[in-house]
Amino acid sequence: DGGITQSPKYLFRKEGQNVTLSCEQNLNHDAMYWYRQDPGQGLRLIYYSQIVNDFQKGDIAEGYSVSREKKESFPLTVTSAQKNPTAFYLCASSLKGGLFFGPGTRLTVT
Amino acid sequence: AQSVSQHNHHVILSEAASLELGCNYSYGGTVNLFWYVQYPGQHLQLLLKYFSGDPLVKGIKGFEAEFIKSKFSFNLRKPSVQWSDTAEYFCAVTPSGSARQLTFGSGTQLTVLP
């Protein structure tokens, strides 16, 4: 089955620790995206990548970092500099128009 | 930069009622418009999209949306809702030709009572 996988589904971390969320797609899409979903705020773009070895900041990139070493993979690192990291994180990919979303990772930082 | 407003945060309807969810965007140029749906416990799914042509767009599960350029609106409609339509609905916009992808509205939670 083609699709986007994100793991784990739930992630718990202590404040001050960096954490990496994985995103893998086998749709052969060039473009990949990370969004953050908070209640009442919709989805906000963190980072996006149009092609391997290239990525751009979205609207709320501060405290996050990404890499795009392979077409299939676009991991997101939530660093200790992110002031409010607890959220639901969605990865997506796109070929033309529209986005295909992964199932999401719910990160809780205490 | 573009922005999207969804004025209804929570809508509650009885089965068979008609639905209209509002979506307004702000952007000076040509846009592509989308509605996404997130059913409880499921992925976000594309409901319908508008790129160009007929401003009345039909999507899956009997949904449709009308692009009214003069009003910067892309309202979602369904003539008769079902209990299974209970979900959160997101409107999204991107400038035509942009690879930066979508700006989302804050979402509207639709609850359909059986």
C-alpha cells in the first residue's frame, strides 16, 4: 500500500530534550511538509521540502529543524528551544495540488 | 501572505439537515482552494479542490463547494447530512503555482445528531 507513515503515534519527552519525529512516504512524491495542529488554530506550516537536500522554513519554524537526505524521508526534530512543543504533528507529501497526510504523532513534553 | 477564516467553530445539526460551512480567504492574486475533512481517529483527507474553471466543485460523499471570487469565499455545502459526516472540516488556500503549500483555516467541528 502506498502512503505516509509517521512513528510513533504517541511520544512523551521531558522538557529540555530534543526529540525526532519520523515521516516516511512511498508515494514517490517530491514535496514533503510538516504541520503542527493545535485546537482552534488549524494547521500551521513548520517546514517544507520540494526536493532532496533542500528545505524551507514555514510560518513557525523556530525551535524546529529538518533534514531531507532521501526522497522518502523527512524527519522533524523538536529542539529544546521550542517553547511550546506539546502538539499534534502532521507530515504530508504532495505531487500536484492537494496534500496526502500521515496519521500524525502526538508529542507531549512535560 | 494569504490567510483563511472559518467563522463557525462548532456546528451541530440533525440528520437530513442542510449544511453550509463558511470559508473566506484573503489574498490578492489567483488561488487554489481546498476542503479537507478529519473524521474522528482518522487522517486528514481531501474532500474537494478548486484550481480553475467551473466555480461549483463537487467532491466526495455528496459535498460541493462554490468559489465566489468577488466575495473571496469558498463555502462548503451538503444538502442532507448524515451522522457519519461528524468530523472536523478545514478550508485551505494556496497561491496558484506556489510550492509552499497550504494555509489552513482554524477548522469547523461538525456534529450530526442521529
